[in-house]
Amino acid sequence: MGADGPSRVPSGPKGDRGDRGERGEEGLSRRTRQALIYLFAVAAGLALVALAAVWQQSRHNADVQRQQAQMLELKLCTTLGRLAALRPPAGDPVGNPSRKYEQDLHGVLSELGPDLGCR
């Protein structure tokens, strides 16, 4: 490298153009085409297997969620039924405001089960 940039080697005049070589085959060779087709088929097959696995897993997850929802519904309805079975102490709600509160609370709790579809 010189101070003014890269140094160039002087070149002479351009020579005559040589003979053109033989023309090669167009496109891919048969072996290359077969390899590409095989690779595409393998990739498509693997994609189908993965899709089937995802579909199967989503069905399994939906079944598990349905079972869990049924268990939760059973537990919730059982608890609400037990709460509704409890009776507030008898007494005059006018003379004892806490009795009124307990009776109102029992009324709301006893309606909650049927509102949610519990039997």
C-alpha cells in the first residue's frame, strides 16, 4: 500500500477471447431432483405427524379440563348444599339485628346453589 491508497500493478492489453466450452445440462440432475423430492416428502410427513400429535394432545387436554370442571362443580354444589342446609337461629329479627343478618345471609346462600344449576 502506498501513501495514496493501494498500489496497482500495471496490466497490458486484453487478450483474445478463448473458445466457448460445451453447454452443460439444463436444470438439476436426476439424482438431485430425487433427493429434493425425498427431502420434501420427509418434511411433509414429519409435519403431518406433528399436526396429529398436537391434535391428539388438545383432545386429551379438553378431556382433562372437562373432568376437572365436573369435579369442581360437584364439590361446589356439595358445599353450597351444606351451607343451605344450615338454619340460622330462630328469633325476632326486629329485636336482634344480627338474627336479621343471619337470616338474610341464609336466604342468599340457599338461592346461590340453584342459581348455579345445582340440584
